[in-house]
Amino acid sequence: MDAMEFFQLSTGKWRSQRTTHHLAFKRAERGESEIEIQALSADDPKIIEICQLHEFDPRSAIGGAFVSWHGSMGWDKEDENHTGSTVFALLPDTSDGRQGTLLRERGYAEIVPVAGRYHMDDEDGLVLTTDYDTMSSIERFWFVSPSVRMRTSTLKRFGGFSTATFCTEFRIADAQGVSFNSDVADFSNLTPDQIEKVIEPTKSFSFFG
Amino acid sequence: MDAMEFFQLSTGKWRSQRTTHHLAFKRAERGESEIEIQALSADDPKIIEICQLHEFDPRSAIGGAFVSWHGSMGWDKEDENHTGSTVFALLPDTSDGRQGTLLRERGYAEIVPVAGRYHMDDEDGLVLTTDYDTMSSIERFWFVSPSVRMRTSTLKRFGGFSTATFCTEFRIADAQGVSFNSDVADFSNLTPDQIEKVIEPTKSFSFFG
């Protein structure tokens, strides 16, 4: 799978459940958002525009995506909202399209245009590395099924890790807007006893404690 | 890096910050634990014993670890505690030791002995797959620095995903028990204004919204 195929599999509408671990504060912050992703072809005006913005030759791009979202985080101030959109473009530097430069209109941590590096790992996870002036981020996205996508990201600044974030994302509609039942376990026919049993496993720890 | 080297790097005492997304309930549960990991050599009596328990030839094992922990989760009942320990053994089936069988005294979700499959991926993450009678789990562990380890795990049952868990783990002591400052950003000399700025990045979303 190349990165463009990864984005094509990502099209449609998703519900995202998010947790940020604030490492220095030893606190966790929760959030939720709805995300919509459209694939863009290499000749889309938005792709050409973002390449020009970054002074890259648009003919190097194999395509990209337009992403829009709205959501909320636990530590929001009252007037805050998380509605936004961005465009990104893929410029592979290998013939298999599995690694290269990713251009974004806005980055994870800053609202200025950023160029990062991407590669597909051997489990077909998409790994993005972005260096900013005062910080750096590593993000990894992967599918656990066609309708469940996950991601982790870590942000480094002031000489150490500041946050680690985990998102679980379910497809709620396909690219044509048709709604979709994702691969979440269906507990609707379980008895209270069975539900009690369902949440038990999380009450024992994994093999590393 | 082979899996045994991964475990050697994991020795010592760790503080773990944990979040479980209960997917069907759309809820998140927090937890914390302290974990201690000791590497075991191939000829350790504990390794020989667990191989015999699973009816594997102990000579196939390259070593393993003894792990103990105590912690708490948000949904605990009053009398619940998460103190425990386990032994696991690595039995590679390739000469580079990067994949094979992992024997555990107890699994992620059940307290019976389990045998799973492990492999090291191309980012030197350790991936474990375990099939139980009524469920299956995939776990991935990786180091973001020598003193910061992360893991994600997903649990599948009743025909779908039931939980997704994310842990951020900091080394607090090395294998000799000497305490350790992990690579967490130090905010102690920042002004309130700077701290405000530090938590800002999490208030904008990543490139997928």
C-alpha cells in the first residue's frame, strides 16, 4: 500500500475519540471530533496551490486530501471550538510511493504551512515526522480494520516529550456519504451479567503489567 | 534489535499512564501503575518451568522476563487492586530472533497460560498477537526514547472491537534500582504564560482533523 492508497481508504466521515497524556503534568485530557476526508487527485487546484506555496513542483505530487473537522477537548475554554480544515499533498521520492515529503497547509502544532516526511511501515502504518522551529512531532496512523483507524502522536519540546496522544476513529459514512456500521462489538443483546464480563478484561493488566 | 534486546532495554522500574477506550460504550477509562521488569536468561528456572507448562522444549527459549506491577483503574470497585506478576519466555523461529512464539503465564485478558506470536517491526516496535477462545488481542510496544516506552492494544470479541488501550510509560529507575530522570519536558522554570503556550498545541488538531 502506498500513502495515496492509505488516504483513499481514509475517505468518508469518521468519529474520533481522543486522549492526550500531558506528560509533565501527569494528566490526561479527553476529546471528541467528527472528521471528513476527501481524496484529491494530482491535478486538483488545491494540490497545485499547496505545492506552489511550498515552492515544490506540482508535477511531483501524486495527490492528497482535503480534511475538515469539528470537535471539542476537555480543557477547552468556553469560547473555544475546534472547527477547521486543511489540505495536504504527497510528494513521494521512491517509485513505490511509500516514502517522501508531505506538505500541509497547517501542522499539528502550528498554523503555518509545514513540510514533513512520511513513510509507510511494514504493517502499512503511515508514519509522519515533522520538525518545527521549537518542537518536533511523530505521528503514526494505522487501520485495524477498514472502518477502524487509530493514531498515536508524540510532541517533543523544551528538550523532552510534552504530550502523547491516542485516537480511536470509526467510520460513520463512506466517501459517498452512505452511513456505515463500523466493526465495533455489538453488546445490545447482552445481559447485564455479560456486560459486566465484557469490561472485566480491562481490569487485568497486559503482560508488561 | 531482537525481542530479547527489547526486553533488556525494558528492565527497571516504570510509571505507566493508561487510557482505555471502551468502544461500544464510547467511554474512556484512566489508570496508572508502577511496573518492574527483570530480564531472565534462557537457563533461568522460571523460563524452563513456563516452557514445560506449555510443553515446549526449554532449549528453544532465548530468555524472557519477570514482570510485576501494582496500579489502579478508574472503574475499579472498592476492593479491587491490580497487583500481580507474570513470567514470559521468547522462543524465536528465525535466526535473527525477530519473530516467534511468546509464552506467558497469564494473558492480557485471561488468567490462564497463553501462547502468542511476536514480531519486531521495521521501527523496532514489538508486536504481539494472541488468540483466545472467545477473543483476540493485538499489542504493540515501542520506545520513543530509552526512557519513554509506549504501547497500544486492541481487543476483539463478539464479532467486533471492544477496547483500545494506550499507555505512556516512563522509566523511574534502572535495572540496578538507581532512580532515573526520564525524557519528559521540564516546565519547572517556565512562567505561567509559557505554560499556557505549552498546552496550546493540543488544542489544535492533527492533520487528519
